[in-house]
Amino acid sequence: MSADRPAPGVPAPGPAAPVELLNEAVDLARQAGEVTLRYFRSPGLVVEEKSDGTPVTQADREAERLLRLELERRHPGDGIVGEEEGDKPSETGRRWIIDPLDGTKAFARGVPLYANLVAVEDDHGVMIGVINAPAAGETVYAGRGLGCFLNGVRTAVNGYGNLRGSWLSSSGWAHWDEACLLRLKRAGLQMAGWGDGYGYLLVATGRIEAMADPAAALYDLAPMPVIFDEAGGRFTDWSGSVDPGAGTGLATNGRIHDDLLALLGGD
């Protein structure tokens, strides 16, 4: 990758994503979903703890292995960033950012709100993003200049413009600052735990107004910039920069974004 490329995941003006590559990314995410469904609600599922304290299962590992093998076969020069295995450098200026099973805690407890995430990044930023929720039967995907879709139908964020009454979801509340949570409550936000990738899916399809994560990795958030650009919403980190690798994430319908950023930052 060139030294002067944008920061990882930052969307920038560029050519429209190839339709065939978007279709391929959707297909790969759905293939990963099929792997995870074989283990979903299995009484023999073993949940292990990684060195960072987060859970992992055989479903996580097998889904990532499938994605990597397919990408090596189809696009041998492309880079790969994933959760369970090491990074592969790019020889083409393009890389795939994958989370084979986003929401392992939900998955391990039989909650159908986990997802398979796939993003494709070129020299202009993220050009393709996919959130596949296999147990819920929903796939949201977008390509730069192509629009955002839910199961083949064009989708968009909603137009609600007030903090009071807006729904805010998160992957969990344990890592939140208590003063921040109190500010959100006093502002009249309705708070829910429809978390991980599925929470972002809900915002992109207009069912809720906001999704926020105080701690997240690049592979958790890489699909979001292009999905929200194409769905008419907005994605940033908590400082307001469009960088899914910054460690925090906020996606909204755009109407409440700045007000919500102010609450998250304590202004």
C-alpha cells in the first residue's frame, strides 16, 4: 500500500466500487454465516478465552479460515486483516478486513444478533462493507457509489431529528463511563443492547437512530463508513473523525450525530 494513502478505513472520494466485487463480498460473508450457523445453539459448543480475555469458539476460527482460503484463491495479492489470524500485507493496494463472527458473546448464549463482517479497502478508503446476520436472515451491504441494500432492497437511515426519543444501542454497557450514561439518560435517549454489528445494521435500515461503541477494533467497524455514507447517515469515532481504526464508533442517521458526539465527549 502506498505511503500517502488515507488512514485505515477512512472513506475518501474515489471510483465506484465494482458491482461484481460487492456481490463477491456479500457471498463470502454469507458463506461465513453458514459456517457459524452449524455451531449456533449447539449443546457441544466450546467457548475459550483468548489472551486478551475475549471469547472465541471453533465457529470463529473456521469461519475466518474459510474466508482466508477463499480470498487466497480468488485474490492472492490482496491484503487481509482479521480477528483470529495474523495480518497479510497487500501487494495490490487493496485489502480485505474481516470479522468472521462479530458478537461471540451473543452467539455463545444463543442470541441471534451476531454477524459476519466483511470490508474491502482500496487506495481511496473503504469501498465495500457487509454486515451479515445469518441467524436473523438479514444482510446489509454497500459499495462506494452503489447505494446501501438490505437483502437486495435499497435501504436508508430514518429522518428522526431529536435526541429525546431517539434509540441508542451499544454492544454492552460495562465499559461505559457512568457520567456519560447519565448524560444520555437525561437527554431522553432510549438505550438498548442490540449490539455488535447488528446494532449498526438497525441504524442503517432506519429502525433505530444510533449505535455507539466505547471500545472496538478495526475489524469490528471497517464496513461502517461506506455503509453509512451510502445509507444517508454518518459514521465517526467519538472525536468526530471518520476512522474505524480509532478504537471507538458512532453511527447515526446523521440528524442527531453532532449532538450525540457532544454528549459522548462530555461537552
